[in-house]
Amino acid sequence: MKKMNRSTFVKYSLVGAMAVILVFPALVFSQPKEIPIGSIHAVTGVISDIGISMRRGNQLAVDDINARGGIKSMGGAKLKLLLADYEAKEEVARSEAERLIKEGAVCLVGPFLSGPAMTIATLCEQRSIPFVIDVAAADDITQKGFKHTFRTFAISTNFANNMLIYLTQIMKEKNVSRIRGVVTNTGDLFGRVQGATFLKFVKEKNFPIDVLAHIEYPLGIQDLSAEVSKIKTLKPDVLFPITRSGDAKLMVTELYKQRVPLMGILGPGSPGLYEPEFIRDMKALSEH
């Protein structure tokens, strides 16, 4: 018997495989393939409550699509969710996104924070992997000319513009011609962009707000007593905070503790004030 070398084996193996596909295509394609989708959210760290709820939302969507028969245009292919936790850290976001891609994710979905979203978008552009942003709102992410990044959420410009529309109506109804305000924001990408965008709109539209101060502090800060003391000293009519749930709780607790007299608290893109964690933990202080 003639000995078969490697090249001969490969040649006849490929010919045989092609013959099976051509003669019995139903055997090869009868089982719909699985489509792996990477879900990358911060389920630990300073925004874990938000990250957990977003991961659950992703899972609900996958379960619903699969229960309805999967992707019908692809023969009923089912979705499979690959999970990643970026811990609210940019460097972890990149390494976790890289891991998901290596594990076969054909698309990534997430995250809440804009800084990590920018990091993931940059990586997905390099790898030619579609990236769907489900929250991260900083305008910059989708203004870099990326071809593989998409967003389903509002952007910082929307929030800032809408805030002034609503504030105009409030001032008209209360017959207020001018207000004194303080703007605060976290020091991450979204906080900086949102704070700067709001201040830019106030200036460009010559809106009747006297901005007494712009106070910035780190995301994940554990004490806002000094910042609130400064706010109290400035005696603003309205506070314009851009917060996450953790610092929102600190902020409102200190405002109450130090008895800061405000006409109102209006968030120009401030998710911390309406997250379930804030309402759950602050109870009566989350009202009015």
C-alpha cells in the first residue's frame, strides 16, 4: 500500500468535505449556528447597580429574540451572550473587550460610562468589530469618524439643550427673569463633557444664568462635604449637578445635612438622581 503524505491527505480531505456539502447540504446546514454577542458592563465597582441592570436588559433581549425563533433570515440562528465586567475602569474595558473578541464575539454591546466606551470603540475600530453603545452619551465617541461604532442613546448635546428648554418654561411659569447657579460634575469623560457642554450652551445662547462656580470631583468620591460647603457659601438659587448614583446620594445627603437653601436641583444630564439605587437608598430625601 502506497504511503499517504500530508499534502495528499489534505487534498483528499478537502475534496471529501466538499463532496459532502454538495451532495448532502441539509446535513451540514440543518443546525442553525449560534451568534455570540459580547455584553460588556460594570457589574462591580462604583456603578455596579447600573451595570447589573444593563446586563439583565441585554439578557432579556437575547432571551426574547431566541424565544421568537432566533434570527429567521439566518435560518433561526440563536444569539448567545458572552459576559464581561469592566469594573468601571477604562483599562479593564479594553482588556475585557479584547477577551470577548478572542472568544468569538461578532459584536459588542455596552457600556454605561463614556470613557470605557471610547476605549472599546477604538479597539473595535482596529479589529473591524461592530460596537453598539447602549448608553454612554459623550458626543466625542461618535465624532471620531469610527466606521464600526453605533449608538442607540441620546448625546450630551441633547441633554444640555433640553435642560435649557425646560428651564425656560419653568422660569416663565414662575415669573423669574434671572437665576444664580452652580454647576457640578464628576471628573470622568461623560461628566467633563456634559458639564462643559451645558456651560457652553448657557454662554452661546446668552441664557440668564449667573454661573457662580463650576465644581468638578472624581468619580467614586467618598466625601462631598467640602464641595457642598462651598455651594452653601455661594448661595445659588439652583444647583445643576451631573452625577452618578453614588455621588448623587452623597450630594443630597450633605445638602440636607448642611441645610443648603436651594430653589431647585436640576440635572442637565444627571443619571444619578433617578437611578433605582438612589431612590431606594435615599427614601424621603429622593423626593422634592
